[in-house]
Amino acid sequence: PVAVESASRVQVLERLGSIGGPGSGPGRFREPAGVVAGLRGNIYVADTGNHRVQVLDDAGTPTATLGSFGWDVGEFDAPHALALSPVRRATLYVADRGSRRVQGCDVVNMVYRSVAEDTADKRLDPTALAVGRRNELYIADAAGHRVWRLSVDGDVEWMRGEFGASLDQLNAPAGLALDDSGGMLLADAGNRRLVRMDFAGNALAAWRPSGLGIPGPVAWRDGLWFVCDSDAGGVVVVDDAGVAVTAIGRDDVASPGGVAVRDDVVYITDRGAHDIKRYRIAAASAG
């Protein structure tokens, strides 16, 4: 069945069904949030309420569980957002929001490390993550109303933003994604807008696409931005001029926690239904 309204450059062909449901066993979730699609077919899901990350194959079958509840390295307290880097070695970054830190996991050797932590002078509430082409890590920080960029060695290269509503200010950012050239889109949730930035974090434009309420997690593919809407539900698809071209899952996903796109499939975590909705799309390109 057609899941959403059609649009000129994105057409949803069908809803492919759901993965998971409420529970704590393998392949079951409690308020899932961040989701990323790996290059080898794996899907990584922040299983927030179960304090772990689950790994699924392309069919949705659980293959591994990362972490458990706790505050030591390799343990999680309400993991929220994820980012995956294939550069150098495959590293999964986890926004361990309850512990106010970001952890990295070498998914080949299963070695964890702390990447960024809350400190007295640098309060951290990590709500979104992205990895650049040089393995640099971007962190959306809701507590500091800013975005960080860390080098591959973990050094803070810059921070951008402060509390406010002007173009170069932010209010509780909740989503972040990069395009192929390193440009960035930040979901400025408190200001109910999207902020387009260049690779150095300079704000270029503020967008308020029609139909978008409160923006949340963001994904990018082929010139289009897929933005979770925590107000109206579902995901709004926005082109690189800031124009909304369609919405996905408005009737199905009331509480989107994360979005990922691979090939012609969109994955949306549903915090309320404790599952992952999948949609097949066509013409998912701005060209």
C-alpha cells in the first residue's frame, strides 16, 4: 500500500512492514531511537529503554547486542543517537545520553572507548552524531546549544553556537547529518527550524519547511534531507533549497526516534510502538 502522499521528486511505493515490537529479548525494543545502516547490510539501533545497541541483518533478524546498563566503558544509560564510520576501521559512535558522554566501539574487535564526556566547563547532552570523510566526529549538544567537531584523535577542533534565535545561535539542537561534501544540516528543535551549515560549521541559512513542526533526527541521501518531526510525527523530506517535497509515515509513526536511508529503503524507529518501520521509495534524488 502507498504509505504517504506523493511528491514530485520522492515517491513512496509501499510500506514494507515493521521490525520488532515491545520487549527486552533479541529483536525487541523499548523506545528505540537512533538508527544507522551499515555498508555490509547491518542495521544498528539504539535500543534506548533496554540500554543497549542491537545489530540486525538486512532482513531484520537480530545478530548481536552491544552493551548493557551501566556507567563503565562499554555500558550504556539510555543510548540515544548513533553514527558509523568505515574509515580506518569500522567504529560505531553512541550518544550515551544518560551518562552524558559519547562512546566509540570498534565493531570488529569489540573494543570500547570514551570519546567525549560531560565536564564542569563543557556540559554535554549528546542528541545527534555524524561522521565526516576524515573520520571527524560531529556532536549536537542540546545542553550547550551548540555543535562540536572532534578530530580523529578526539581533540575538539571547534564548537559552534550558543543559546539564542539568531542565525548563528541554537536552541536545543536535536538532529544532525552531513552531505557528501561535508555540508551539514542541524535540527534546531527549540527554534523549530533547520540550520544549513558549511563544513566549518558556519551557518548559511535557516529553513522552516512547510509542514515541519519540531525537527529531530536527520539523515541525508542524494541531495535530500530526511527529518524526523517530533511534533506532527513521521519524517519530512526536504530538498537542498529548504523546500519540503513529501512526508513519510505521518499516519504510521507518531513518535519518530531516528531515521536512516539505504538504497531505496527508509528506516524509521518508532518510540511509541517500540519497533522500526520500513518504506520503499522511488526517485529519492534531487536531480
